[in-house]
Amino acid sequence: MDRRRPSALREWSLVAAMLALAWLTRAVVLSALLLALLLWGPPWLMAGPLVLIAGDVARSVGGRGPLPGRAVRPADEPELAALVADVAERLGFREPLLVRIVPGVQAALGRTRVTGVRTRTLLLGLPLLRALTEAQLASVIAHELAHEQHIRDRRATALRSAHAMLAERLDGGLRPLAPLAARLLRASQPLLWQAETAADADAARVAGTAATDQALHATSLLDSAFDGLGDAWLSELAEKDQYPEDFYDALDTALGDPHVLRRAVRAAADEDALDPYAAADHPPFDRRTAALPSHTGAPYGAAPVPLRTAAAVERWCVRQLCGTDWERPEGEPDERVGDLRPVRLLDLPAERLHELGDGISRHLLEATRTDTPAEAVAATLDAFTDGTLEQLARRLEPGLRRAPATVRPALTRTVLAGAVGSPFAEVLRAAGWTYSSRWLNTVLTSPDDDGTVVDLTELVSDAVDSGDPGPLRALWASAAPKEQAV
């Protein structure tokens, strides 16, 4: 790590403080439960809390259950295996290494034991394997393997684990102790960021600066699209006992839409800005790319690494995303698996795709106590004027009340933009506007000769940020029903 690394005493003190704070709330609750059982309950009931404590300790110290992902066998995927071996050789990585493919936009290096031998497990997300060139994928692999050189001693590992545990407890509602937790997280965060930028530097040395920069960009956009469009597809189809068998093809195709790409860029930037407790263990994207050293790197290819078992891997990953591990029962037709029916997103009409992921917008009528989309949008615009916009956002998403004050404005913007965009689009559609994107229902083209294109989600976001709904009102006045536009 950095030559100015703090003393062992300081780092171990940070580890101890973060672990103590992370365990404090749970310890208090369990202690109160044990005391109550000791005073008023039968002795045998005390076994329950003790089992919970033992399980928590075992999970923190010991194993983490079965390995995630699908195993990659060198005989099945020789090109991928050869790339991993080549990157490991260039980094001087000598430990036994397993490679497993996971469904999401993920790359990570974990530790496990195989027949008693300490082994490293490299997880690679299928979206990365599909989208990244060989050079970009080499950069991702190099980054993960390089961590062993920058976070390999016990106190560095303990610091990362304690930081992650405390950050997770904050997500669970450790609000009374949040100020103290934030101070500890902020004190430990630079050490984690130094390790990340050092691993980025090694990745640039192996794969080249250009490939590393491109890999960071592509991963960020894939992650945003996966969390945005992908999660909406999965949840909406699951409600109808369906699953998207062409999920990954559809995601790749959607990212070719400039409107989807623009939305993903903005979502990634917003995500980088939301870190009220210094819980992020990676530096902001712009900071990472700016810190990359200049290297040519090895001559890796400009096309993705071929996956010979791609079809089987994709089917397995889609099943995992659907939250099931189902197999086709004997005698059941191929087109139906378990209780889920396949749907091809690329074959759906645009109208059906636009229905997927409407999400919170369905609640706008209820939150505004109105009967039509036009009335709901009019009520929202009135909320800008009468100062009740934040109250409206809280009716849409009650959890905003518990959000840290520093990020509440950004979350309010996200909630309102997601809720208002679709109803507003319905009003514009009735006025002759047409959809500009097959994948997004809030990007529309004007019926006028100038063919103006507007992204309603972006317009609402900008209005909330600036407090100026002027552009929204002008658009509303040109398209709303006369009784609403007055």
C-alpha cells in the first residue's frame, strides 16, 4: 500500500472500534432478550439467542457457505483460462486460483479452502465477459489479483472487513450511532481507496491505461443499466410468472440506445455522489480514472474472449437472477421451466416494454389523491409552488424520512423523477407525442416539425435540483388538457 501507511496501532484501533460499534446494537438487543428470558422465561428458551450469537460469530470468522457462481473449467473455456493464467503470470500471482462466473456486474477475489489447500476464487460477472474486450477484461482481472499485493496482510484484511460490516449495519438502521460510525468509516476510507488506486495502477501496467480506463467506464455503465432496466424487467415479469430468457442480449441491445446510455451515465454519477457515511470502499469514478498512470500494456485482443459454453452459462445465470435454481422436470416441455414461462424481451412490442419498470409512478395518483395522470402531474407541479414537494416525495417513499439529511435531496429527486415521468408521458402521448426509445417510456418526440426530443425523467430531476419547474410548466401548458392547463 501507500508508503505513508499509518501505524499498526492506529489501524488495529480502527478495526477494533468499527467492529465494536457494528456489534453494539445487536449485542444490546440480544443481552436484553437474554436478561428477560432469564428473569421471566423458561431456561430452555435461552438457547435461541445463544444460537443466533454463535451463528453470527461463525459467519464472521469462519466459512461463508458454498462458493458463489458457476465453475469455469479450463477444458471447457480454454481462452478464458489462458487469459487469467497470463495475467496472473504478469503480476507474479502464484497461489491456486479458481474462476467462477456470476450473473451480475461483478468482479471480486475471495478466499476459500479446497481439500485443505488455501485457494483464491476469482468471480467474473457474465455481463463483463460479454461486453469487455480481451484487453479490458485483462484489466479487470489484473485489478482483482493485484489486491493480493495491496491488501494481503492481516490488518489490511481486517480493516476492509470491519469497514464493510459497519457500513452494512448502517444500512440496517443504526441511526443513533451514525455520527460516530461515519467518523470511523471516514478515517478508514483513505486506506481502502489507496489499495484500489494501487490495484488500478497494476491493471494499467498489465493491460494498458486505455484498456483500464475503458473497462472502468464500461463497468460503470453496465452496472447502472443492470440496476435500472434489468432489475425492473426481472421484477415485473416475475409478478406474471415469467422470466426473460434473452435477458443479457436485451441488456446489450438496450445499451446501444443513446437515450439508455445517457440515463446510465447520469445514474452512475448520482450513485457516486451518494456516500453520506463514507461507506464506499472504492473512490469516485472520476478520481480513479484521473489517477491512472500511463502504460502501453500487453498486446491483448480488441474483441471479447470467446465463451464456448456461453449458452449454458447464460441459462444458468438467468435462473440465478430469477431467484430460483429450477430444472426442467422430466416430461415437461422445453418452453416452460418450473413455474416460470419464458419471454423474449427483444420480441416484445415496444408498448409492453414501456410497461415494464413503471414502478413507483403507479403510486402518484394515490399520493396526490387524484384520478387521472393529468390531474396527478398538475398536482405535482402545484407542489413546486406551494412548497409541499418534499412531503409528496415522502408519501411516495416513506423511507425518505429515515434517509441521512445529506442525501435526502438527491433521493427526493430520484423518487419524484421516477414517479412523475410516466404519467407526464401519458399526457404528452395523448397530445400526439411519440416514443423516442424502445426501452424507455419517458423519452418522447414532439409532433411538431422540429422533432424536439425530451427526457421527462431528466427534466423532472433538473427541476427538483434547481427548484425551477419553468421548463416543465411550459411543456405542460403545450400538451395538457385545457381544464388542467389553466
